[in-house]
Amino acid sequence: MACDNVPTAEEIAILKQDAGTINEVVTSTSELTAPASDGNQKLTLKGVESKYIMSAINGGVWAVGIDFTAYNQYMIYNGVAYKPKSATVLPYTSEATPNVANVEPFSDINSGNIGQYTQGKNLLINGNLSTTIINQRVFGGGQPANGVYGFDRWKGEGGVNIEQVIENTDVINDSFVLSWVGVGSATVNGVAVSNGAPFTLNTSGNFSVIITTGATFIQLERGAGSTAFESIDFGTELARCQRYYEKSYSYPTAPGTYPTAVGRIEVKVTSTEFVQWGVYVSYKATKRAGPTITTYSPTTGASGQIRIGTNDVASSIANFGDGGFFGKAAAPVSETVNNDVNYHWTAEAEL
């Protein structure tokens, strides 16, 4: 029997040593392994993380007196991220400004480009207002009345502006940039901001963006510089808008239009004891909060009504919440069986 493929004792020892090295790479809390069979130390997963995965300290904001304790740590100064040089002895305490003898800039991430790598970077919904406009209310354009919504998520303000209130439950104290196409001015949380210029937003609740009517490609993003406008497909943007407003009518049909059959809630009543009618409606999108429900007669367009046979009857809304509502109405005395009962509706949970 040939023994050419049987490993020698030396080869077995090398295999054992390298297997131990592989185990160290995966499990060790040190950044380097013990010397492998080639005499060299290898980076462990911990070492790879420390060397290549960058981590912000002090919230990523440069300040004096902050200790760098690892070479993968950084702080941002004037929009540029700085990390310790490989020759810098750690811990290294930051000075008032970056000392290039001890720290160096790197291009992986900085306050000016971080938004480019973040999905959903634009905090505004329906900010395009040009090539893609979500317009469920079928607003005709121009200046909306004060406090009245035109294009989705935007309401009139001050006769020359539009306003969007942004839903927020986080504590924010960060650098932001508001950018847009067109002339005019803007405020964020009541403070005037310049187009494309960074500012600090400090808030712990909902806040608003007010901008001159006619602005397009409006984008509010974290960072120290504006980035390319984030294009979102129509279906996704519509679903985002429907968290705040939704209707039963087909998309191009304005609420209150009549006669309109498409999209209406409809039931054929055949009972001989028809006294009251009702049905539960589920929304396409979960609402921000329990919305204001308005029903419409499909035959006359009258609001607050449900159509029963040949009569409009006042609707009653019950059990409404962020997922749906129960719409009902009492039958008029003059109605008989075998009648259609139907209505359209809108649900508004705007801020």
C-alpha cells in the first residue's frame, strides 16, 4: 500500500497550529492572533472591526478633550471626519482643532456625504412637487388656503407659503440641511434657514418646514451638505402619504364628485326588517392616529351622508381607529327592501 498521501508528523503539527489560528481569528477578543505557522500574526475579527469599521465618538462632533482609544474612532470637524493616524500613540486626547500630526481625514464617511448612504434620507414626504406629485385631493395647484391641504402633506401658510409638519418622537440635536429648487425662503421649526446650508435642529417633538409656494425637489436631510434629491417611486410615496390621508375614490377623482360608483362601499339589502345598516372599513395604510372620517353620498356628493335607495341619510361613525372604522346609518321609513346602500369616504390624520 502506498503511503505517499499520509501526512508527516511535522505537517500534522502545522495543521494543528493553523487550526488554532483560525479558532483565534473567530473567537479571540484580541486584535491579533499568536504567530501562525508562517511566523506572522493574523488579524482577528475583533481586529478587522477595530481597523476597518469606523465608530463615532462624542456623537461624531469634534470637541476638545475627547480621548481616542482606538484607531477606528472618528469625530467630524467642519464637515470632515478625522481619525487617529496609525503612528499616534493611544489614548490620544483631541485638541481644539484637528492636529494633522496626530489625526488624519478619511473619506469613508463625513457629515457631508452620510445622507448618500442612508435610505429614506429625506424627512419630507412628497417633496418632489414637480415630476412626481402625490395629489389625492386632486388639488388644482397654486396657493392653498391657510391651513388647508393641497398636494398631499402640504398645507397653505401665510398666503404665500406651504407647510409640512413632520411627525417625530425622537430627541434630535443634529446638523441638517434643507435644499430646494426655485426662489424663495424657508424656515425649519420656526428658524430661518438658507438653501443648502447646514443648521442645527434641536427638538423632541413634531416640527414643521415652511417654504415659499412653488419650490420643488424639497429635501430635508441630516448632514453638513446637501446631496442629490432622493427619488421615490410613485407607489411607495403614495403609501407614505396614506398614513395621513386616504380616500375610497379612485386616485384621479376628487372627494365629493358625483355620481361616482368606482371605489364606493356598497351592500345590497334584502332583509324585510331593514332598520339600520353598517359595515366595517379597513384602510390601505395604518393611520398616524384615529382619523377624522367624512362620508359622501355617491349620488349627490353630499358630505356626512350615506345613500340608502333613493335617499341620503346622515351617517354615524363608530369604532374608528388607526386601522379602520364602522360606518352606519338608520334606514328611512320610506325605504323598502332590495335597495343599494353605499357611500364614499375620506380619512384624515394630518398633523
